[in-house]
Amino acid sequence: MKIHFIASAIGNKNDYGSIIDLVEKLGNTIITRHAIERSREQILSESPEESELYVKKFQTWHKKADVVIFEVTTPDISIGYEIAYALTLSKPVIVLYRRDINSQPGTPGALKGMHSERLQVLSYDDATLGEILALALDYAEETSDIRFNFFVTPTISAYLDWIAKERKLPRSVYLRRLIEDDMNSNLEYDGRDAALQES
């Protein structure tokens, strides 16, 4: 998958490098390395024209990306904007923050109240980063599948909300598993039609 990685210019570049290395070891492509290549001084010295060009570039990077990963241990208002922008494009978003930083003991700020099947907010440390990234990218790949909308009754909607809250399972994943279980148990279905459509 193509990954756009974003982080604060004043954060821990070693952490950023570790994330980028792990993402690439998992077989993905990083679209840009500006998070480890641009400094705060470079950003502050940009002319208005250069800043405008950067905005156009990041919009292109978001559109090209299959998944957008943010490291938010160091707060940055521009990153909040980019998270919202990525979700507006219906991109799967992975937000990472260090769990062992005293100033960041829990889920960062406004992200506590955000709920989206395409948004994962995950804490990490050196020992868990690799496993967390692998699982998060697998889930992100699932959520980038074909979107299918349909109407449900308020009772079904309430039940799906309960599943999401109590079992910590996104509604789409729950419904997908139900359908996959039915597909696997249906002896009349051999998958040929689906294979033809996917080829």
C-alpha cells in the first residue's frame, strides 16, 4: 500500500524514522519523508507562496495514499487539520502516540470524541510499535475495501452501536464477518461470480 506519513516538525525524528522503517519492512511504500526531512526552521522561513505550494503537495499526497499515518505525541494544530482532511477523503487513518510520555497519558485531545470506522488511535512504545503497526495496517487495508451503503431499522442500528461499544468491534467488521461466515457455510455458493468481477 502507499502510505502518507505525517508528524510534527518538532517531534522525535528517531520515532518517525522507526515508524517509516517498519512500514516499509511490512511491504508498503512511503510517499514522502518530509516528516523527518523538514525542520521547524525551514517551515517558519517559507514564503507565503512556498506555504501554499506545500498545501497543494500535501493534498496530492493524501489523494495518492491508500492509508495516512500520523504520529501525534508532539501536539501540532496543522496535524489536526490533516487528520480531518484525510477522513473527509474517506482514507483509512492511523494515529499513533507514545504511551510512555508523561504529558500524553491518554488519547490525545479532541480525538477522544471522534468515532469513525476509518480512524484508529493507538498508543505505542518501543516494544509494541512493530506489532501495532502490522495490525493497524491490516485493519486499514480492510476498511479501504469497496464501500456499500444500505438502510437499517433503528433497532438494528442500536444493536450495531452496542456491538461497536461493548465488543470494541467496528460495525462494518462485524457485518463483514457475518457475511463471510454465511458465504463459507453456503454450499451452493462457489465464489465464481465474485472472482469474475474481481478479475
